[in-house]
Amino acid sequence: MNKYVVILAAGKGTRMKSKLYKVLHKVCGKTMVEHVVDAAKGTNADKIITVVGTGAEKVKDVLAGQSDFAFQEKQLGTGDAVMATADLLENLDGVTLVATGDTPLFTSETFNNLFEKHIADGNSATVLTAKAPNPFGYGRIIRDDAGNVLRIVEQKDGNAEELAVDEINTGVFAFNNKELFDALKQVGNDNAQGEYYLTDVLEIMRKAGKKVGAYEMSDFSESLGVNDRIALAQATKIMQKRINEAHMRDGVSFIDPDTAYIDSDVKIGNDTVIEGNVVIKGNTEIGSDCYITSGSRIVDSKIGNNVTITSSTIQEAEMDDNTDIGPNSHLRPQAIIRKGAHIGNFVEIKKAEIGEDTKVGHLTYVGDATLGKDINIGCGTIFSNYDGVKKFHTNVGDHSFIGAGATIIAPVNIADHAFVAADSTITKDVDKYDMAIARGRQTNKPDYWHKLPLSKDKEWE
């Protein structure tokens, strides 16, 4: 049987008080609507359609290639939103699942269970329900004495008896597709909001003698809808716990999982240890047997095996196997650290490749450079790559030695086995086996102290 998923994402989300369209707010590195689309993909749906309205182009940009789109011109309710997909779905046979784009915690497993329950029971409509600890604000599931679903009553329309019910509508439904659109044409807007409710379809179908059922899921937290920043933080916390537990099941150790913030697309190898207050974001891949200490932040980077990252920031960079960095160092975009290299404390590297077994110990800036293997970079070295207008490149050959406090002014080439004396300012190429010394010769002035006013101050004598 063909399966379709409709995602309602046309609401502006005024309670977010944001310039950003509501469903584009992120939960663990991914927009809310992307999370819902990912859950839909896990059902192997034949078609996914996202209903857009305000901010349509921005949503389309985010979901390009992942979904078809329908446009809801005016915000006239969920029934009207689904009706906007009629040109794409109305005449197709199959089952349609309807979800909302501001519910990022639903899983593919739950969506698949709903599809299976709907098909197995031969329903015309099946609502996904849950028992809510505090059902305020949710639509209530009203059943008859036999447990059959009669209708869904919205918070604003319910009486005291109906609002006392704790089984709630999660906002997710499965429908026989053609019967759905037949019923939508009968939905009115005689309610407190003056809107066309999708939930009215259930009562229309039931009165027509069609079978309406429900599937109660066990985890109420999946149904959390995000309408404000408080709910966004709650959803993020739940998602973080889910992500970290999945990594732990795959062999990753967390010293304090409650304070490790890992985005949903991050990949981590087994036997890696992550301390508390670590942030790992974007499309980051981390290998096995790594150790990442508190205060580290890694974004869109690739980390090999057996890497130690100590309280450092890594952004759009690469670290090969058996490397280490920190504390308090920074790999900026296009930094590449080759196998066995050591990056010490207070080092910044940008758009530079550090060769195998090369050591950049501390208090150094390397920008726009290619460093070979087995090089020693002394403390306080600066690769001066920018003249105020353009940036230039430096090459340093294998087995070279750069003394402490050197300034390498690009563009310049330092050959293999070359030496740069400490505190030198290098503006010319250095040939193989040569030593470059570029500093003023030391001059000592005898008895200079007694020429200073301070020499007459007893405190200094």
C-alpha cells in the first residue's frame, strides 16, 4: 500500500517572538521541520509534502530535494492546510500520515507503528494519542464506552467533563487518502477560532459509518509541540538525552552526559571519552579512542582515532590519527593536522597544513602555510600572512627548525633541513641546510645604569 506524509509547516509562530520562521528554529543542530522530515523518510513514504505559508521560500531552501511543497495562502486552520495538498494527493490510493513541523521529537518508529496500526485495523482514520501528565492546551480524545474514538475536542471548545480527559491528540493522524479529501470538503469553521479543523474529519467519518481508531504511544515526550522558547529548550534537552544515550549504547563514554551537547548528525567512534561541558556540532566525525576534555568545542570537523583534544576550539578543520591539541588552542577553517603532530597550548592555526610529527608547542599563530613533517616550531612564532590588502602563503620543508619568537613574513619558502634563529624576522627564502638569522646585533653599554635618574633613588640602589 502506498504511503504519503503531509507535514504542516505554514504557521508563523508569533509566540517565538523571533524574526526566524518557527519551524526553522533548531534543535540539536537541525531545524525542527528537518527532524520531522527525517522521521517521515524512515517510513519509506512514497511522497512527502510540506505545507508552507509564511516564510515559504526559506523552508523550501532548507528542505530542497527532501520534500514536495504545497502553499497555504491564509492561515485558516489545519484542515485548510491539508486541503492545500489536494492537487498533489487527492486522487491517489493509499494511506496519508499528517504531522506538524513543530514537533521535532517524533521518531520513525512511532510513525511506522501508526501506519501499521491503521492498516491492520482497517481504519479510515487513526489518531496518534498519548496520556499527558498535564493535558492543558491539547485537544482531548473523546471515546464512547466501548473505547471507540468519537471526536477530538480542542481546549477552547471543551466543557469541564471533556477537558478532564488526560488522553490527548498528538497532532499526528493516519487516513485513507481519498476518504480524507472527501471528508475535508465537509469540514466547517463554526468554532471559537473560526478555523477549519482537521480533527473534525474524524467525526465526519464516524457519522458516515466509517471506522475511526487510535494508537496510543507510550512516550508522551515525543509529542511535545514547540510554540515558544521554553518548549524549544525542553525539546532540545530531550533530544540531547536521546542522542547521548544512543552514543553510549554504541560504546562512547560520557563523564557527565547531562552537560555534553552533541548535535544530531555527529558521528563518534567507540571507546572515545567525552568530559562534561563539551559541545560537538554540525557534520562532525570523531574516531575511536579519542579523549575530549571539558571546555572543548568542535564544529563541522573530522577527527581521527586516538586524538586528544584539551579545552580547545576546532572549526571546519581536520585532525588525523594520533594527534593532540591544547589546552586553549584554536583550529580555524581549513586547518589540517597530520598524523602524529602536536599542537600545544594557546596556538591558532588557520588555512594551514601541519605535517606528520611536526610540533607547534605554544603561543604561536600559523596562517596560510604548509608545514612539512618533523618540524619544530618555537614558542611565540608568528606566520605573518596578511599585508593589509592580500594574504600570502608560506612553505616550510621537512625536518626544519624554527626558533622561538620568529616572525615569518609571507610569501616565503623555507627549505628542508633549514634553521631559523630565534627572534628572527624572515622575509627571504631559506635554502636547504642554511641558517637564517635576521635580528639586530647585541650591543652592551658599560656603566649605563648610573646615567639614569633612577640610580639616584635609594629605593633602586
